[in-house]
Amino acid sequence: MAFTVAIDGPAAAGKGTVARAVSERFGFAHLDTGLLYRATGRQTLDGTDPVEAARELSADALDADDLRTPEVAQAASRVAAIPEVRAALVDFQRAFARRSGGAVLDGRDIGTVICPEADVKLFVTANDDVRARRRLTELLGKGHDTDYDTVLADLRARDARDSARAAAPLKPADDAVTLDTTRLGIDEAVAAAIAEVERVLAKQV
């Protein structure tokens, strides 16, 4: 049975954590679609044309160990604003979403563009300060030399670029359930997400 869960939201809001928890709870396959753009952006840092990088992207490229750096995050946001790049990656994502056994996709335009007919749509968000502190802790834990002001500025720059782009801007789908992790603990957010999936699944039995 194909069953698609679309989870969108800005960086460091907790959507990846929620997506992984939902996929584990229900045995659904999980795709962090941001990795597609990170892998494409990473190649542009070496001088590859972004559209060429997207069209020739291989699954192996998603396993690279340097996709979580701030430089790659910014490159990913830049290439994601290019309509030809997004078009090149759409088929990969839609095929994954339709796989038998269920799928969870997290990103920025899953519920609005990639899977507008998804069975469950969630929008995970949090305020700038909370997201910046989470990302700072993550980066420092990985040995990156940065500070709160730099991380906050990077997040806001990405938010502005992702929300203002003409192609698939970051925004919640009209029928998405919003989970604000500023006030919700991650366990509460995961529980709310699981409850929503269970509610929809129960209606299909």
C-alpha cells in the first residue's frame, strides 16, 4: 500500500527528527529531500554547473560525509532557487513517495509541490532563536568553529531565500497540520505527528 507523509518546515525546526520517528514507528521508508539539494550544492562548490549536477545526481552522492556543513547548506539553498534544478529532482522524489509500504519525505515543498495529494501533511516550525540555538549546538558538537550570531544570520538568510523564491517557496500547505516546536518538546511533537498518521490510517481501514 502506498501511503505518503509530507513533512515541511524551515531548518532546525525538528522536521527531520519527526520524520525519522514517524518512519520508524510505521515502518515507512524515509527520504530527507534536503540531501538532494545539499548533494547538488556540494558539487557546485567544486565548480560543477548546478543544473548538470542535479540531472546527474546519483544515490551514492547522498551518503557523502560533508553534506551538513554551513557552506553546503548555503549552497543548497542557492541551487534550490533554480527552477531547472528543482525540476530535475522532482521525479526522484515523487517516485520515492509512491513506493509500496509507505514513505515519509521531509523538505520545504513536499506538501505543496512534490506530493500535494499526500495522505498526511505536517509543517514543523519554531522561532528563530530556538532554531539557531539548536543548530549552533549541532555544529559545535561536530567541531565547527562558529557562534550564535553567525548561525542566526545564516538561518535567516536561508529562510528569506527559501520563502521568496519563485519556484516552490517554503510555506505550509493549506491543509497541513502545524507543529510549533518552540513550545512543543520534541517528544510531544513526535507524539502529535504519530497521532495524526494513526488518525488518517484508521479512516482508510
